[in-house]
Amino acid sequence: MSNLLALTIIWPLLAAIITAFFNNKKKTVRVMSQVFTLINLALVSVVLFMISTNGTIILETGSYEAPFGIVLVGDMLAITLVLTTNIVAAACVFYAPKSLTEQQESFFFYSFFFMLISGVSGAFLTGDLFNLFVFFEVLLMASYGLIVLGNGKAQLRESLKYVLINLFSSMLFVTTIAFLYSVVGSVNMAQVSQRVQEVEQQGILTTIAMLFFFVFATKAAVFPLYYWLPRPYIVPNPVVSALFGALLTKVGIYSILRVFTLIFVGETDLTHTIFIYLAAFTMIFGVIGALSTNNIKLIVAYNIIPAVGFMMMGIGIFSETALSGTIYYLINDMVIKAALFLLVGIIAYVAGTSDLRKMNGLIHHYPVLGWFFFIATLVLAGIPPFSGFVGKLLLIQGGLAQEEIMVVIASLVSSLLILFSMIRIFIRGFWGEKQDAPPHPERSGAARRMTWPIAVLLSITVLLGVGAEWFYPSVEEMGEYLMNPQIYIDSVIKE
Amino acid sequence: MLLAVLLPFIIAIFIPFLSKWKHKLHTGFFVTAVPVVIFIYFARFIGPGFEPVEREYSWIPSLDMNFLFYLDGLSLLFILLISGIGSLVAFYSIYYLHKSEQLGHFYVYFLLFMGSMLGIVLSDNVYVLYTFWEFTSLSSFLLIGFWNHREGSRYGALKSMLITVFGGLSLLGGLVFMSGITGTASIQEMMSQQELILNHDFFPLILTLILLGAFTKSAQFPFHIWLPDAMEAPTPVSAYLHSATMVKAGIFLVARFLPMLSVSEWFFIIVSAVGIATLCWGSYMAVRQTDLKGILAFSTISQLGMIMAMLGFGTKAAIFAAVFHILNHATFKGSLFMIAGIVDHETGSRDIRKLGGLMTFLPITATLAVIASFSMAGVPFPFLNGFYSKEMFFDAAVTMDLSVTGIAATLQTLFPYLAVLGSIFTFVYSMYFFFGTFRGKANIDELPKKPHEAPVGMLVSPAILVLGVIIIGLFPDLINKPFIEHAASAAYGSENVKDIYYWHGLSPAFIMSITVLVFGTILYLSIPKWASIYNAVPGRLSLNTFYDGLVERTERYSTIITNSYMNGSLGRYVRLILVAIVVVTFGTMALTGGFTLDFGNLSEVTLHEVLIAVVMVIAAIGTIIAKNRIAAILILGVVGYGLAMLFVLYRAPDLALTQLIVETVTVALFLLVFYHLPNLEPHNESSLTKTMNLIISVGFGLLMTMVAISAHSHKMFDSMSSYFVDNSYKLGGGDNIVNVILVDFRGLDTLFEIAVLGIAAMAIFALIRLRGKNKEE
Amino acid sequence: MEIIMAVLAGTLFTTGVYNLLQKQLLRIVIGTALISHGAHLFILTMGELKRGAPPILTDGIDQYTDPLPQALILTSIVISFGVTSLLLVLAYRASKINGTDNMEQLRGNDYE
């Protein structure tokens, strides 16, 4: 039954191939993609259930024993993130038909979409560093395909920067893997971890660790490497922005989380202290970026960065509570970022502009949209009882327990500023004089149909917050599990 | 009890469905029932034999977030205020808000607020308390923005939200800190381990965080500035949230933690100084206002300051007076707000310069107003409750005898004088409010509407409150034994009982009251003579200017900071990223002593390899200095072919073949693409840029080389590759080990590598073929 | 020899990065190509050079060069090829549609 785990990566790959053949039959490909996504969602849920009852699934591909073949490690953390990915994907695939132009749909949107899911899921599941690189390339290549889809002027310009930066960091990634391989003679994460701990992470290993950090931090958009992020994220179609905002940086964060809890835990005084400082700077500079603009899409894009700071904070503090906070925040952020990008997509669509200064009184015509946005703002700012609060609370608890006052204060300040940056959209865009008619009355029908996937995402965030009791215990176990890398090693390498 | 707190939330969910019937029956009627029910439910706890009640309902036990309710005298006092005034305000709003307004929204926010407020005062669990705390800020935000087509409403809503959420977040920090130290989320249990908190290194920080939360919510100086702007909300809201209940949440919080925090001398210094400052500043500024609600807003600020100051004193008498005044203030200020609403409703104006002489037109309202405002002024009549608590305040200030030194001692001597000063202005604005509105010359023509007495329904609520003023004044014992005493004891931490008398003899407090009366009258009569003082203090240097500047600067400097580095220049981004990588990684290498050089484990140096390397280096540099695009591309090809030759020499035949093919195709592609693009331009950047680029690239290259050398010198384990050599034929059935690894041992890599190529092909196809209309152009 | 190769690969990174920091697209793309060459050379060097025969099983030989880095490089070369091709087409389209091949003119500050 453990082969089902591979199916969570292979199924989207197959879906990508199948949908590529139907690129000219729009209706068919839409329905097909929606069905495929739902099947995958169901599949992942089944695997999650299996893992939660029977424990971690180790899949040795080609039946070559670890550490020699590539292993997929289906632990609770990985599979939970795969599930979240698929939830986000499902929301996006139902939002897509109304949001995309027909041309975009017929030029392989759905294939790229499935490859992205495949790459992201693979990156979460793999237990092999080089394989992680390959999945990074899969998801990046899919993202290149998605970001250029449409061929707009600004779109191509920003895509170019996006591709170049990622290309550079990919090359740094393989080189760093090679360095590590030279020292420890393995690319299997469990074995690498075992060997690094055996020699107490001496000599060059910490330096290599920092190179890994920079590779992942570039993808995750940690200070001071996030410059490339905001603009490329707003040029493509909203549904693409949503996928990017929800998934791409999170893969980077996940990799840091994995590598710096499993492998490089020997010099935490140095590495993790650096993370704490970087986390604080990431939060503050990110939210400053969000306050700097009147473009609503850009505001949301910038708000990715402080969230990354919050997650880094937990990794830096490095305690059970803080890591649980990071995981909770990660799950929450995937869902809420998708919802927000989809929301601002609709807002810009119905308003006919993404410039906040040109909007006014939208709530009188689009009350549901307005209240959804309001709730999403609260979730993002971490107001209880929504899901953002749970993660934030754990992070603050973890931070105060270790007396990391500075980063806790930074997190509180940035929470306030996040709220400010988002509520501006509500106050200036939604409130105001009632206009006689909405700016584009003909668009309200499509807008309404695009709203309900968001409703699903928002109910999940509410559920994650109000019903935290159903989820938190298992997240807490994940935090505990991350603090004990030996469990991971033992499950992969059986002797 | 859980149901009582959740009732407003539950009803709120159903409010939107009521909108169908709203034209037949005002939604307010349904809503009024909610606080009435809650009031009745809790009123049964009143009585001399009251004992605290505790109830626990689980919510998120794994996070220690449970509905742990603790009903003591203090919470009971607040609950009765919330539900009692809530009922009156809801009833009043039926007449105040016309059916054509968005009543559904209004009542949803209203109920959200009421539920959250009940939650605050009942929660013993700090996280749940914080949850409700933020919800009151949010519902206040929505209520202030109820008439959001007005600029002022939006401004006020944002201001109140920013300030109160700022406070909320610091409160969260303080609460989490305390629960971390004591290992519990229950306030009662925290207080039972108060030494842990009081002796903690970070106690000053904790105190600051908690007090910031309380001060922002209760509009204490200098955070009071949101309250006057909150007056944009409909008047029932002002009466309810911004005078009787929400702004007292901060007071409640301080009172809740009082038994623990007041042990610290800093608590006394900060809280009482801030309270007195707020009292004086608020009452001083109230006289300057021209909007009726503006006067009341500043008056609320000053009264809250007075209560806060009393809590800061921390003495038995002061706390008793504070608790008593919480109740009294709610009665007279609630009614005054409703009166201001009536005036506004019936005349169409709240500008005191246009109003005047309304006594003849609104006689009942005027009667209510005179009682309420005289009670607020503390005029010594036995039927005005304001006088009782005001005199207790004086008494507490004079008799306060804390054994303190330093600043605290100075403050202690100053306080009685400041208390009198603040109260003089309180007297002045009370008179100003009443006489300015109801006496003097009437100029009806200037008013938007012809004034007449308000409908009975609208008068009921203020009348009940004024009745309360009188009853408490005449029969203080009626409420003292059954519940003021319990509230005071809860806030004090042990029994705090006192008899309330009208006449104490010629005590210092009474003399102070008389002083206030005399000087207040003189000052009131001579307002025109000294009003110009407001041009000097605060003059133009107001806190509002500061706030506006702060908000505006936050946005402006954010823009400046962000644009200074996020300028869209790829070169800039790469430079910044590389500098970070080089500096931090080199730093790490230096700190951990990572660099090692081991000449022991090297293969021999041969001439032809060195030659190839030299050619490759020259070619690589050649790509930089090449002036012609074709030349540059071909030189790049030289590097690629050189690499292929190295692959041959280093026994990697498959790599060499692949590299040759890939390089050839790539060069062809390069030529194809760049043939259509402009030729290379000479390097014309400044020498500074050139040097910088050089330093960065050399630094990065050096870093990689050094890490590579160290990594090579540091081989600590045997490679896993021996497995592949041993098993290539046995398990993979092939002689070419590299191929077997690719297609078998690491087949998953190859599968997805092919997938990458496939996506690339599709993306390129889409790039070339998709010529959509460029929407943004 | 490994040290010389490390220096060579480092030089490829240096020149690659220097090109990446230029304004003109062609130079930038050349820079990325140099960086991938450098990366591949690093991987090869990390597997120890010339410690045995080419990794093709032959009777009588039991000492082979480390095959794993070679496999990794092969995967990486193919992936780089895919990305470079895409990049080339993208560069072409982007500079045609924007009318310039100068990255400094492709900043795009029109969002504020």
C-alpha cells in the first residue's frame, strides 16, 4: 500500500500529460482537470489517514534500500503539507476558468498547473537532497510556464528576472549538494543527518549549511534575499499568483525547516541565531514594503514576506513550541495567501484597476467580497480566533520562553502593520460613497462564481482557528518529531 | 454561563435573516431582548451573600485556551453595566436609527460587541480574554465606520483600530509572558504565584506591555486621541462603547490585575500619573470643544483618567471610590450621550455655538440634562451620585499615605492639587455643556430643523439612567451592600467595605469640593476672557498632528525605503543577494574554522589538463571583454567544449558526449536568438560600478573555491557509490554504472528530469505562439 | 589537480557572476551558462578525479571513478539545457516586446 505515496506525485504528472493532449478542447480540459484535482485530493486524504494511523510511510523507489535509492518519506508533516497543497490547488482549479483567458487555458495552463502540484508535493515528500533539487526544478519550470502565460509586456519583463534569479540559486543548490556529498559521501537526507551528527558538524559543514540556507532562503524570500519576489508575483493571472503565493515560498521554508531540524543541528548557537535576526528583519522590511504601495496586488504580494519572517522565527527559536508554531503558521499561510490572491484578483477585476486610489465604496455592490476580504485580513493579521493566531501565539510563546524579546516585539509590531496595510484596502477600497452602479456591472456574475472557492478556503482558516483542538495535537507531535531527528533517521535507515 | 456569553453571537448570526421583516418591525426590538435576558440572568447573583462563581468549558485544551469563566464582584458589576446599559441603548437606538439605515449591519456589530465585552469581563483565561479584547476593537472599528461614506468615519475607524490593536498586541505580549512564567493561562492562578512574576527580570517589560493594553483601550493620555474621533459613530454607540463599557475594559484589566501589580512601586507611579494627567488634560480640552459629542468625549477621557488614577493609588479607599465611580459614570455619561443624541436628532445640529435656549423646546430633555451634568460636575447635592464618588476621590487623594520615596513621594504630595485642578475643569465643561445647549438665547433659524421634544421612546432610556443617578444618590446603601462592596473587594484583593455617607463633616475632601464649586463657577463665567489660552496650549502642537504625521510618515517612509532598494533592477538585486551570501558564509567559515587545505588526497597535475584549464579561463574572461555578440557566443562555446574535454580526461564518457551535444545545440540557439537582438555595447558603466562588480564576483568565486577545497580536504566518510559499483550488474543488469544509476537506482530523478524538459518545451511553445492582447498596455 | 579544478570552477563562477551583473541580456544569459559550467565542474571535482577507470564495468578492473557525481551532473546538464533554452526564448520575446535588451531599462516602476 505504500506505493500510494508515490501516486500523490505521479498522479498529477499523469494528469499533466493527459491534459496536454486536450489543450484545444476547453470544456473537456476544465472538467477533466477539476476531476483530476479532486481525485488527487481524495488520494492524498487517504494517504494522510493511513499515515496518521500506521505511522510514517517510507517508499524506497525501485525497491533499492535506503540510502542508496531515492526514498520518499511520507511523515505527517510532509503529507499534511501535500494535503494543504492539494486543497489550495482545488480552490484554484475551480477559480481558473472564469479568471483565465481562453488562450491561456489552451496553452497548457492545466499541464503546468499539475506539474507544479507534482513538483511541490515531490519536494515535500522526498528524502533525498538531489531529488529535492530535481523537484525544485520541476516546480520552477512549471512556474516559468505559468508566469509567462499571457506574454504581456510587464509579464515577460518580470518573468525574466524571476527566471534568472531562480536559475542562479538552482546552480548554487547543485553545487552545494556536491560539497556536502564530498564531505559526507551521501545525498540521502537520513544518512547525511546521521553522518553530520556523527562528526558533530565540524569543519566546513556549518559553512555548507549556510550555503544551503541561502539557496532555500532565496526561494523562501527571507531577508535579505526577497527582492525578486513581489513584482513577478503580481504580473500573471490571479490564479497563478495564488498558486505562487501559496506554494512556492513555502517549499523554500519547508526545506529550511527540514534541513535545519534534521541535518544541521550541531551549531544552532550560530546558525539559528542568525535565523532569528533575519526573521525579525524579514518581518519588518516585508511589511514596510506592503505599506509602500497602493497597488492592491502588490500589497498582498509583499505580505508574503513578513509571513516568511514568522515561520523563520520559529525555526530560529528552535523549540518544540516554536516549531509547532511554524508548522501551524505554514499551513495557515498556504491557505490564506491563496485566498487573498484570489480575492484581490476578483477585486481588481470588478474594480477594473488594482490601484487603490481609484477604488471606492465597493462594499455596497459586492458585500460578500468585502466581508470575505475583511475576514481574510483578520486571519492574516493573526487576530483570534482565526488560524493565523494559533501559529503566532505558539511562536510568541516559544520566543518568550527563550527570552528572545527582540524578535517577539518585531513580530508584534509587524502584526499591527500587516493589519494596517490590509485594512487600508478595506477602508479605502470597500468603504466610501455608494456609487449608483458598480464600475463594471457586466463582471459581477463571473465575480460571484469566482468567490465560492474562496469561501471554502476561508472556512478552512476559520476551522483551523476555532477548531484548533482537532489539529493542534498532531501539529504538536510534528514539532516534537522535528526536534528528534533520530526518529526520522531510524525510520529511513533500518539496520 | 457560556450560553449567556455566546447568546449575542448566536443571535447576531440570525440578524441578517431578519432583514426581510425589517420594514414591518424595527430589528432593534429583537435585539433589545438579548441584553435584557442577560441582565435578568445575572441580576440574580446580586445580594449581600455573593460568592465568586467559576465555570469551565473546554475549547482548545491543548493550547490551554478554554472558556474559563470567573464571576466575581468586579465582573458582576461590569456585566450588569454591559447588559443594563446595553438594553437601554438598544431600545434607544430603535428611535434613533431610521429603518432605512443598514440596521442589520448595525445590530450585528452591536451584538458582537456586547458578547465580546461580556467575554472580557468573565474570562479568567488570558487567551480567551485577548480574543474577546480584539473583538471589541474590531466591532468598535465597524461601528465607527457605520456611516462609512463620511470621510471622518473612515478616519476615526482607522485611528481607533490602529491604537487599540496596538494596545491589544502589547497586551498579548504581556499575557503570554506571564503565562509562560507561571505555567498557567488562568489569571487567578497567575495571581496566586505573583512572586514569580514580580521578581522576574523582565517584570518592567511585562508591566509596560499590560499597561499599554489598558491605556490604549481606556483612552489614557497620550493614547486618548482616538476617542474624540470615534464620535463619528452613531450616538447609541458612543453612549455604549465609547463611554459606558468598552473604554472601561482597560480599567477592568488594571483592576483585575491590581492585587498583583500594585505591589510594585512603578505601578503606582505610572498608573496614577497617567491617570491624573488624563484627568487634567481631558477636562481642560473638553471646554474647548464645540461639538456636543466632542465635549462628552473629552469628558469621558477625563473621567476615565480619574478612575485610572484611583486604581493607581491602590489604597483601599481609592479602589472603593474607583469601583463606585465606574457605576456612577456609566449612569450620568450614558444619559448625557443620549441627550446629545436627542439634541442632534431634534435640531439637526450638535454644534454648541448654534445651539442654546433649547430648554423651552425640549423641557424634559433639559431636566434630564441638568441632573446628569450636575452629577458629573460633582455639585454637592445629596441626590447626585457623581458627588459621592468625586468626594471619595478627593478623600483618597488627600489621605493617601504610602510609605514611598523619590518620585513617588513627590507625586503623592502633588496629586491632591492636580485632582482639584482637573475637577475644576470638569465642573466648567459640565456647566458649559448644559448652559450652552439649553440656556441662553435661542437662535432657531440657524438650526437645520425646528426643535421639538423627542418622542417618548427616545426619552425612556436616558430617563431611566437619570433615575439611577438620583436613586444611587439618595439611597447609596441600596447598591453598596449587594454589589459595590463585592466589586471593590475583588479589585482590592481582600475585603473592602465602606459605608457611603452624604455628609462627612467639614473634612478636607469637602473643602476641596467647595473649592471646585467656587473656582469652577468663576472660570465658567469668564470663559471668553481666558479661552485664548488654547491657542498657546495645545496650540498647533497637538497629539493628533503627531498621530497623523506618524501614519502619513509610516506610509511615506515605507515608500521611500522600499523604493530605495526595490527598484526593479536585476543587477541591484543580484548584487545585494551576493553580498549577503558572501559576507555571511565567509563569516560562518571564519567563526567555525571551516577552511582546511589538505594536499594529501590529490590526483597528479598533468600538463594537458592545465592547458585546457588555462584556455577555459581565458575564454571565460573573453566572454566579458568580447565586443561582438557572435564572438562572445563562440567564446562561450569554447568554455563548454573545454568542459567536455575535461569530462573525457576525468573518465566520464557519457558526460562528455552529452556535454558536446548540449553545448552545440545551445550555441546554435544562442546564435539564433541573439542574431535578432542588438549587438553588444561596450562596457560603459562607471569605474565604481566596475570595481564593485569585480569585488562581488571575485568574492563569490573565491568563496565557492574555498568551500570546494575545504570540502574536498574534509572527506570524512566513504561515498555511497561503492554500492552502485557492486550492484550495477547484479541488480541493475547493466555495465555502464552511470546509466544504471540514472535509469534504475535514481530513476525517479530521471523521470522528472524528462518532465522538466517536457514542460520547458510546452512553455517555449506557449511563449512563441501565444500572442495575446497585452492587457495592461 | 582537484585544487586547480576548484580554482577553475571558481573562475567560471566569477566570470559568470560578473556577466550576470551586466546590463545587456546577452551578457547576462552568457553569465548563467558559465555558472552552470562551473557548477558541473564542481560536482565532478567533488567526486575525486582520476581514481580509477571510467565507471563502465569491465572484467579485471575493480577501481572505478565515482559514478554518482557523473549521474548527478548528467541530470543537471539536461535540466540546465531545458532552462537555458526557455531563458533564451524568453529573453528574445521579452526584449522584442519591450523594445530593449538592456535590463536597466526593464526595471518597470509603473506599479506604484
